[in-house]
Amino acid sequence: MKLFHTILMTLAYLFASLAFANPASTLEQKNQNIEKSINKAMNTFQVPGVAVAIIKDNKVVMSKGFGLTEYGKNNKVNGDTLFGIASNTKAMTAALLANLVDQGKLTWQTRVIDILPEFQMPNAYVTREFTLLDLLSHNSGLGLGAGDLMIWPGTTLTNKDIIKGIKHLPEVSSFRSEFAYDNLMYVIAGEIIAKVTGKTWQENIKETIFKPLGMKNTKAKFSLISINNKNVARAHVPLDGKLNVVGGNFLEQFSSAGSVASSVNDMSLWLKAQLNEGGYGDNKKLFSELQSHNMWQMRTILPVSATAIKNDKTHFSGYGLGWFLNDYHGVKLVHHSGGILGMVSKVVLVPEENLAMVILTNQQSGYAFNAIYHQILNEYLDLPEKDWVDFYETMSEQRKSVEKNRLAEAASNVDKNSRHSLPLKAYAQTYQDNWYGDIAINYANNALSMQFGHTPALHGVLEHYQHNTFIVRWDDRTLEADAFVNFNLNPDGSINEVIMQAVSRATDFSFDFHDLKLKPKQ
């Protein structure tokens, strides 16, 4: 028995030695596999530059740049390169509100109208009952991206205009019954923060989050970046096989919904605080553990597909406060993505594994960051090996093919012999929408063009499609947002209403043309 015991002890020691022998090499191998996946994703999806940081057990185990800040130039991406993080800003806005709740200046049940009396939803009951929780939970009853044309592409409308416009947006579901991603409510959240503190949202986020955490390069919006700072990623849109550099001051008007510019080095500090339930430095707190739990608690349920159940072992999915939540192979993921024209990002936390990551890219391919973050999860959760780049490339090609076939079928059913009912010049009027404002259709040289009154970038030529429906082809082709323009006539032949709809289902949801109800301006 003694010999048997000795053998067991020896084997245990050997197994322990093997398990903990040279952990750096194990970590090195994981990161090598991840870097291979990053480079493959960049090549596959035409992404000029990527920055990635991984935090494990409160240590930064990777913080690195890949590729170039701008295609065709020599500046390389590094850990300090600034990217637009877009909607990953939302978790920061939620944290600012959590901080105010900790201070007793607000509660999550505080009604919006008690802070902003001018706030109105389309429904009086909803207006009266709308709370801070509702602002952050994407369950307002409005549609996906409702009203985003008031803030995207860059407009002359102000936050006051946005508040006035919200009451005219169409309701598509009952209050608190369904998920529909809504940027405008986070803009309102920023207005709440400003009203309660007497400081702008930009000042608040700098003083409450950036400075305490040491996020020295991070800015609340792109226009705050010094013109002398050359370590800033440029955004790229692939079009007809070519990369086009686009944009400048991205999402300025998204403010508290998506305007932050940051780097992976700075974001690592933010993610450490998240994993530490608001803690940082010498027993300091951005927010309490209670508020961390509140933000990571499901508020709005999302459906789970049969594919996700089978492949990802996902059984629940939902939205908390500034975070998406779901299970993945037995662990909880707390995550969010961000997207602006030509630039997308991803943040993922796995609290049970004390693991977090941020992926910043300067091209708008969500397939790239999805492949990268899944590869990181594969490595750090020791999941079965899988080529995620190949997986997302196949998905991309399939979706492109389906949409191409759908558009081709629709085109084949167009009545090519049809004519518009009125002379072209008769369609040229100024039209007004209750939430957006004026949109002009102009006539010159026997052709029609459209100009959104508050959005300089939305200018394009109207091309006849069939009957009284035209397609507006935007001058800026990188927007990839051509839209149907349908004129509804009165019995006397005058124009009653103009409605719009994106031509392609791949159009970004923030181009919510379908919410416009344009009437001839009197």
C-alpha cells in the first residue's frame, strides 16, 4: 500500500509539473494561434488595420497592433492607435448613470420626464412611465434604429431637435415588450447626465472614467483629438474590390450613444475595471458591485436560434444596461459591438474566467472581428479547434449570394414598360417629415435629385424604377444605402405622400428611411 501511495504521489507530482510547466509557452502558443487568425481575417476580409488587447486574470496578456492605420500609407497600427469605438460607448454611458445612482442623485426607476420635462414618446402613457432603465434597455416600442437619420450621417440637427422629433416616430411594438436597438435613447441618457450634473456628457465621461482609469489618449469624440496626433486610424469601405478611405469626425452627434475614440491600451484599463466590478487602483470604484450586477442583468430578452443552441451551446440571450448578455459553451458572455462607416469594434468579457478582450478595426467588416473574438474564446476557453475565418467567409458569401439573388428576382419583376404618372417637374417639391424635417426634390436638366435638408451627405439622383417609384442613388457610393422613393397620389393626381425604403437588406439599419412620412410642404 505504501508503494502504491508513493506511485500515486509521484504521478500526481508529474501531472502537476506538466500542467504548470512553462505556462508562458502555453500562453505564447495561444497568442500565436490568435495572431495567425487575425492576419488571416485581415487578408480574407480586406481589413487594413486591427488592434487587439486581451486581459486574463487582471493582466494584459496581449496588446498589439496589426497592419496599417491607412491603406497604402506607412503608419502602422499599435496599442495606442485611436479608433472609433462607436456603440461600445454605450456601456460607458451606462456606467456614468450607475455612478450617479451610487451617489443617490438618481435611481434606475427615475422617470425621464422628471429630469427632462420636454421628453415625449409617441404614446402619453409611455412618456409618463419611461425610466432610466428603459433608456438603456432597447425596449421603447420604437423600431430598429428609429430616428437615426437625425444623427447619421452628420446632420445640422441638435439634441433639442432630437427630443422634439422622438414623439413623431412610429411605434412598432408595445412598450417593454420587444427588443429594438435604439441609439436615440442613449443620446437622451447623455442629456440626463448633463442635466443632473450641470456638466456636459463629454466632461462627465472625461472626469469620471477616462482620467481616473488613466485612459490618457481616449477622447469623448473625434474632434477632440489633436491635429498633431498622427496615430489615428482612418476608416475604410470596400467597394467594387477597392478600399475607399472615408469619414472624419465620426458619430459626433451620436455623443453618449457612440462617439468615443480610444485605443486597445486605454480600453484595457476600462475592461479591467469592468472585470473588477467597478474597482480600480487602490480600492477605488467607478461604480459599486451592486451597479455592476445591475448593468449585467438581463432587461430585455432576445431570441436564441436553433443554430446557436447547437453550435454555441447558447440557451439565453438578452440585453442588460449597455451590454448584450448570453451564455456560450457554459460561460456567460458580456459583450457589445460598435460600428460606424468604415470602422467596427468588439468588446467581450467572460467574468467567470476573468477574461476580457477588445478588437478595434479600420474597416466595416463585422465578419473579421467575429472571427477574431471567437478564435480568442477558442484559445482561452480551450474549446475544440475551428477555423473561424473560414466559417465567417462562408457565411459572408452565402448572405451576399442570397441578397444578390433576391435583388435580381425583384428586378426581373419590374414593369419596364410603365411610366411615371406625372411630368418629372411635378415631383420636384419640398417635402416635410414630422420628426426629420425638410427634404427637397429638385428638377434640373430633365432629371430629379434629392437633398436631405439637414444631412449634406444625403444627396443623389432619382432614377425611375417603375410606375411612381424611383430609386435615389446617393452621390457618395460608400454609403451603400440607395433607397426606393415612392410617390402616393391623391385622386386629383396631386402628390399626397412620399415614402422611402432601403433597396438592399444589407443597408445599415441607421438609414431608417422607412420611418419617414413625407408630405408636400405647404
